[in-house]
Amino acid sequence: MGRYTKKLKQSIVSQMMPPKNKSISQLAVETGIKETTLYKWEKEALFQASFIPAASQNTKSEIPRVTFHYRET
């Protein structure tokens, strides 16, 4: 089991994503967690998000599209 709880990890990762878009360095200072750990969490979150189909506004017979969300630095 990891050193950080799943709830804490999710909370911090959500701050990296829109609408907050906090930088990894800022979060490292605020939380005391190493930047390398935060980059790993971000990478994992983006990988997991890449496999979640976005809601399609088209017909049901159409294959759902996958949406990627990238953080601007």
C-alpha cells in the first residue's frame, strides 16, 4: 500500500486539471510531496482518462470517441 491515501491523491490530481490547472511545482510546495511523485500521478491520471469514452452526441450506433485532456504549462 502506498504512502498516500487514494482520497488525498485524487484531491491533488484534481487540482492539476482544469479548471484549477495548478502547476506541479506549486503543488509540491503546497503539499510537501516531491515533484517526481506528482508527475507520476499526473501521468497515471491522464493514462486512465484516455480510456474513458466521452459522451457522444451522435447516434448510438456510432463508436464512442475518446477525448484526451492536456494540461497547459
